[in-house]
Amino acid sequence: MPKSLSQEWWAEIAHEFQAHVREEEHFLRAYRELVAEIGDPSMRLLVELIIEGEERHHQLMARIAGEARDVAGSRTSVAPRFSAEEVARLREPTERFLDAEREDRRRLRALADTLRPLRDENLWPLIVELMEIDTRKHVQILEYLHRRLEAEKG
């Protein structure tokens, strides 16, 4: 962690993360109450997808809040560092996964285009678009890891 940042800065950041966690708890409760009242299975599915995403965000934000409170003990938010052995072992699978995710993204976009005529009649176009968003996230993570591996390669 940067040593130039003050304890006050860390306390403020920890507070911001904790406030976000508390706010998300309120919304998660409200979403769960809403889904219990929904009779339409398609709407229920969509709200459940929101709940799943919000639960992931909540868990991640709570983890970051804990790390921000304990700056010295923070390990998972530090940029990854790799030994030469790890770089040699992880580079190829990372590149392979990155290629596969990029191909999946391309195929999902094509499928979304094909499904466009169903846009107002069926959930499939929306679900495929949401899957493409997740795939973009996977590509972004793998690109980050690839850059880190390349930087360590020297």
C-alpha cells in the first residue's frame, strides 16, 4: 500500500466502503421483499439476477471495507506479483483463457444480433446481452493479469 497516504485518508476510504455495504444491505432486503411478491416468472428471474449481482457486490465491498480498515494486513487488493516460475506456468493458460473469452464475446454479440427480432417478446436477447457484459468483465480481468505477467517477465 502507498505509504504516502495518511491514516485519515485510509479511515475515510474505509468509512466510504462501509457506508456502501450498509446501503446495499437495505437494497438487498428490499429486492428480496419485492421478489417474494412477484407472480410473473420472467420478472422474478430478472429481479433474482439483480439480487445475485448485488450479493456479489455486497460481499466484495465488505471484503474491501475490511481490508481498508486493516491497511497493514491487506493482501488481496495489492497488485499481483509473480515469480519467474509462475510467469512461465501461468502465461500460456492466461492467454488461452483470454482468447476463449474474446471468442465467446464475439459469439454472444452475434447471437444477440440474431435474437434482436425477439427483443420485445422474449427474455433471451436480454439474457444474452447480460452474458456478454459478464464476458467483457472476464476479458478485462484476464487482460489485467496478462499485463501483470508480461511486466514480471521483464
